[in-house]
Amino acid sequence: MACALYNRLYPGHAESAGTKVDEPGQHVVDRKRAKNVIIVMNEIGIDISQNRRRQLQKSDIKNYDKVIMMAESETVPEYMNDESAVTFWNVDDPANMDIIDTRKIREKLKVLIDEL
């Protein structure tokens, strides 16, 4: 959601990467778990149903002005903790949330993006 929202404002300036993407099946949006995420993004005219992400690498950090991390603390690579370009956002994973809570996450992300 965050990447798509950011790219709506600044097309092509954000990429989606993850800390556990190398696991089988993690490159594409899990449409079952993310059903409500897809719905709430469609409500504002953004289709993320075909989105893909890639594995975050340590070397990636130097290629970006800012890296926003929303991963669960146990999945954050140690090298991320000391990088000045990394900002941590405390945002719950909306997977498996009901539609109302998923909308709240979307709106929270909009605010955080505006504050960037």
C-alpha cells in the first residue's frame, strides 16, 4: 500500500522490497491474505492486485535517499539498524484485517507519506 500511495504522488519514485521475499511465493501479493488491501486501494483508484516485490539487499540502501521499513522487528536485517537512510514506521500489517481496519491503515500511510 505504501509504495503505491507514494507512487501516486511521485510516479516511479518508490519500489517495494521486503525482508522475507526470498521465501517461495513471496514475490507476488498474496491475494487471499491481502484481499481487503486490494479492495481499499481500488476504492481510491489504485490497482495493486498484480504488484510484485523483491528481496531487499544491503547494497540497495546506498541507492536510495530514504528507505522506509515497516517489517516486523524479528525480520529486520541487522544491517538496517545502523543505516541513516532507514526510517522505521510503526504500521500494522493489514493482511487478514477486516475492511474497516484496513482502511485505517491506508489512511495512516497517507498521513505518514504526506509528512515525508
